[in-house]
Amino acid sequence: MSVAIQRLDEGIRAGLKAHILALPARDLCLRFGRALAPGVIAAYVDRIDFDRDAVFGVRDERRGLVGVAHVAFEDDLAELGLSVLPEHRSRGIASALFERAAAHVRNRSVRGLVMRYLWTNTPIMRIAQRFGMKVVASAGEADARLVLPPPSLASRAAEIVADAYGRCDCAFEALVTRKLRPPAPCS
């Protein structure tokens, strides 16, 4: 299954807040490591630096975000957070978001990708194992680390194609779902 992933900009803040707040309470705990109030989630989204970090999203037919990857960069390391709404799981969205995020990190010459999660977060643990991340667990939490190869011409070209596919899919969906106004009556 091909998943159209779009790189998001700061104009998506409201949609990103809506996506995160639509997650069940247990999923919010798994995503952030603890329960967070809606105001704290809103503040988290407001603090995302879209110039430094990268946020990728998958949309449904109504243009709502159903899956999100947030890549936060710091020094020579990038931390990845993933979320997919329950009704859209088991479709490969999280894996596709992981691959897209890892490619983005690699192409910025950042050698390390990390996911920090609660040990009980089975879906994230499966993703970490699937992509060969080294997992270190202690006190109920786990760090999964992946050493990325340096960028190549092929990896950069693949990212350009992925970005173009995401933009084209988004534009096509917006065109198809847009409600056209009826023509004005002739006078």
C-alpha cells in the first residue's frame, strides 16, 4: 500500500492539535509518557519550530490528519514521535511515517534517530524492532536508537520524489473534494 505523506508547515497547528487531542487517553500516555491536559498539548504544538524540526502527516479523505510524525532535531540527534488514530491503524501508516522521517533525518546528515517510549507501547516497540533499532530499557521506559548512513544521491532523490508525491496527492485531494459553487445565473 502506498501512503501519501506530506511535510507540514506551521499553518497546520490547529489540525495537529485536533489530531493529538483525538487520540484516546491511553494513547496520549503512550505518546508522551504521561497524561497531559489539553492546554499542555496545545502548548507543545505551539512550541514546534517548523524551521528546525520536521512534521509529516497522512490525511484521510476529509483532509484530516490521521497519522503524524514529529522529528525534533538537537545537535547530532533527532527524536521521533509517532501517532496514528485508532481507526486508521494496521494500514502501514506508522511504518511509512517512520521511513519518511528516517530518510529526512539521514538527508540532513544527522547520524542518530531515537524514539523514547514507555515499555508498554507495543506498537512503537514493534516498529523499533522492524527497523533494526537498538532498544535499551530501564524503569519502564525504553530508548530505541538507529544509526543512519550518510546521505547519498539516491537517498536525496528519493526524498524529493516523496515530497513531490505528498504535495501532488494533497493538491489532487483538495481539488476533488472541493465543493464548487454553482454558476451564477445569466442575466
